[in-house]
Amino acid sequence: MQRPDWAPDTIDIERPSVARMYDYYLGGSHNFAADRAAAQAMVASVPEAPLMAQANRAFLRRAVHHLAEAGIRQFLDIGSGIPTVGNVHEIAQRIDPASRVVYVDVDPVAVAHSREILAGNDHAVVVQEDLRRPEAILSHPDVRKLLDLSQPVAVMVVAVLHFVPDDDRPAELLATLRDALAPGSYLVLSQASDDGRSADERAEAERVYRRTDSPLTVRSRAELTALFDGFELLDPGVVWVPQWRPDTPDSAEDAERAVFMGGVGRLGG
């Protein structure tokens, strides 16, 4: 397989990456044949997979817009993925050009392309790190340089926790992030849920993602709600992502087919 010029030499282009599969679902071009084959296998099992990714991306857009309108000017997007139209900095800086955004991703392709897009933007930066190392994220010099953690920050953990198994203690990871935040900060969270899905659908999705660099761990609404420990959920709580403050009422129809559940919580104090 020929390696594209934009692909870092350090990555294995024969092994599917969840970040690049997500890019494929969203219609992006920064993916390889292995990523496309795995994504197509997922679509064969769950035909609405691309629509799921798009619905989740729309949830992120609405959440960022709401928080920026509410006065949040700092965003920490963990598991940000490969840049596509409608990134956090585009939404936030449209409302206030001084808004500061730190993207964090473990995938080197996502990081490389984020750096290209953010070149010349003094209020946005990308860091290569892993959600499973929250202390390393919080102490990273680029994070410390751009974000003032004594002031409110919106932490985005969108469409990434389903790649963090229970053995990695996701609740503890989020608690570490929460404890570093100032009152008035927010957590924006979404992940794949198996609520309403058949055992066969869940098994097939897990089978596809076992081939990737990040196997799948789906969670219920109750499990996802519990991950907001210490945060006060904004209305309407943890819901299918199209149901979270939809642009129009009809855009939330058949919301459960979105597979992703999400919510936004505020840190009091």
C-alpha cells in the first residue's frame, strides 16, 4: 500500500484507526484503505453509522455554541479527532475571536492536520496526548500557556469514551479533570450507547472495532449519567444527541437511531 505524502512515517497505515474511520463517516479524505474497509464493515452492520457520526458532530456544534453564548471563552477538546468543518475553534471564535481552544488527540494524523489548520491562529493549539493520562494533559506546557484553569473551561469529551474500557476507570479520569477545573466550568460528554439496540447489533459493532486501535465499549444512559458526577446536568439531561437542544423539533425524530447519547454538565461552587 502506497503511503500518502501527508501520512507520518511512524503510523501503521495497515491497521484501522478510529479517528480516521470517524473522518470517513464525516466525508473526510484523511483516511487509508484499512480505515475505509473497517468503516464500510461497520456500515454494512449498522447502515446509519455515517448519520450517527454527523448527529454527534451536530451535538458538539450546538453545545459549543450554547456555551460560547453563555460566556465560556476557554475550551479543552479531548479526543478531538481529525479536523473537519465545524471545529470547536471555528464555532467559539465566531462568537468571540479571543476564545482559546486546546485540541488533544492521541492519533498522529489528527494532530498533524490540526497543526496545519491552526497555523497562524494564536488562540488555538493541538497537543498529542491520551485521555487516559489526564495529569499529562493538564500539566502540558501548551495547555498551561493557553488556558487559565483558575477561570471556567469547557472540557469536551465527545465520541471518545466508548474507546475507554471500564478497566481504564473512566470515572476516575473524568474526576481528575473535574478537580482541576474552576467553578462555572462545563463538561460536554457523548458516547455510543447500546440502549435500544439488539444483542446482535452490539456484538457486530464490537467485532468490527476489535480490528482497530481502539476496541468499543458501549454504555447505558444510566452509566453515562453517572460519569457527570460533581456536575449539574443542563436540561434536557443525558439524551440521544439529536434531542439535546435541537435546532428544529423535527431534527430530533428517530433520535435513538443516532446511537450516541450525550449531555452537558456545569460545575458548581
